[in-house]
Amino acid sequence: MLAKSKAAIENLHNQLNLKKGANVCYGAEAVFRHVESNSFLRGLQKAADTGDGAFTIEVSSEPSPQIVWKIGSHRSYQTDGDAIYFDD
């Protein structure tokens, strides 16, 4: 099981390296990395302490192959496939 998990993480690292520098679009799946700590943001499938229906997030030294974020648009004129611009 541990070898399978290590292989999944290595595969995810390889996929991330291939996509490095590419434009990110609405509707895309993304893995977020905190630049200063070089840690990855991951969500846990447990309720957050706030009790507002949110789930817990944390930083981890390795990305999680089970948790991938999908970037949704927040304006009616933005659709999946549209590029995301800085300060959008």
C-alpha cells in the first residue's frame, strides 16, 4: 500500500512538472503550492472547526493525489476554458 501511495505521489509530481508554466483556465483542476514553505495545500475530508459546512485544509510536504482543486468562475461571463488573469 505504501509503495502504491509513493508511486501515486511521484506520478503527480511528474504531471505537475509537465504543466509548470502553462496557463490556468477556469474549470481546470489544480494543485496549489505555498511558495515560501514549498508545501502543498490539501483538503481533508473532515469538517472545519467553524461548523459552517466547510472542510479542513492544511499544508503538506507532498501533494495529495486524492485532493485536486477545481477552479470555478465567479462571474457570469467567465466559462470553463477561459484563461485566468492576475487579479481577476
